[in-house]
Amino acid sequence: MHIAIRTASLSENTPTALERAAALGFRHVELNLLNHEFGYGYKRKANVRFYRELKRQLDTLGLSVWSFTSVPLTQEQMFFERARKDILAGAAGAGGIVDAKVFVVKPADLFTSEINFESYLDQKSAPPMTEGYDEAWVQTVNRRMTMALLNYDHWVGIPLSNNATRMQKITTDLGIGWAMDVRRATHRGSMDEWLKQVGDRMAVAYAYDLGTDGETPCTPNGPEWSAWAASLKQTRLKCLVMHAQPTQSDEAISQSRDYLQSLFG
């Protein structure tokens, strides 16, 4: 089992995050695309040069990108459909440049709106995909990557994709994989239920605990990971991505990684 770390967990400057990941002894990372580096703005073009330089840095440091996430959409980008199309395609291109294996997406990256998304699930209508999804899916496949939807919810009473039955339908309809947020998933259902319905589609899983505020992800050290690890080890999962906070010490991050490695082997 590979243990990777999110670049955004180490620094808001990705080259600095990669240096820190390598110094900590990681060999795999999840690349979190950031708006100020992705560079999509008035000219509607992504900063491709940045990711080519990042690829050279990855090779020099001996790091491999297991998964990557698209840039968080701004309010203006959510409003402008062509921007969403450009960003989805640009993100897939960036992932291809760095030889990533899994493109992790959230519902907001793929679907036109929450209302249309709920109608698709409740009324069995066609999936309400954002403009450019088909092109991004093809680009992902051509670059030998897997697109994987994160089980995610924003608001109380609205599960979005954080439901095992829903995830099974979505991933089957779209022909994509599942990115498992373990803690969020088990808040909505049992581990057994999730793995029974979509365990065969799991492309990556996330490990974190919650900070003292009950909301902020931090390094995973809780005793519940022992039982979760025992279940996940029965699947085909190959990479677990851990969270941290950039302010956490190298010692705390290393101890958490060692704890996960002791559980997952």
C-alpha cells in the first residue's frame, strides 16, 4: 500500500510542498491544483509551463503523483460555463503532464447544479453533466488516468454523492471510479455497505482526523483507523492519501505516516 500526502497539506506553494514531501521520505503525492499556480484568468488559458517545470522537479526528487485534484472554482467560474469547461480540460491536461494516475473530482466539477443533480438521481433523468465533461473524460482515458468522484456533501440533509447507493449509480452511469473520503463516508453509512456497493470502483482513499474545531482535517492518528484499515486491506486499494495541516510539524506528519504504514503494511 502506498502512503501519499496532499501537496496542499504541506504548503500553498506546490514546489515547496514537493521539497518538503521528499524530505519527509514520501515517494507518492497527491497534487492539488491551486488557482494562483494554475493561472486561469482573463485570457482563459492555464499555465502549462508551470506543470512542465513541476514534472521536472518531481523527477529530480524521485516523487510520483498518484492522484490530483482540480482547482477550486471561484464564483465567477461557476457562473461561466465555458470557464468550467476550460478548467476541467486544463486540469486533465496538467494531470497528464505530471503522469498522474487518478483525477479526483467533486460533484461541483462535473454536474451543472445541485438541483439538476438531485433530479437525475430522484427522477432517473440523464446525468446533468457540465459542458466539456465528455472531452475531459476522453482526455483522461487517453492519458491512461482514471477519473474518480469523491463522496462529498456540503449541507445537512443533502447527501449529494456521499451515499453508497448514489455513488454506485453515478460511477456505473458515467464509467468512472470512486475516491473514498473514509471519514465522511462512514459518517453516512457503514464501511461494509460502502465496500459492498462500490468497493470495486475505489481508485484512492483519504485518511485524516478532525482538529479541535471538529472540522479541520489533520494528520490521522485515531484508534478507529485500525478497524478501517482491516476492511480496506481486503479491497484492491493501492494508495492511501493522508491529510495534514501546513502548520503541523514534520515530526507529527512522519509519526502519522508511520502509524498508517503499521496498519496497512
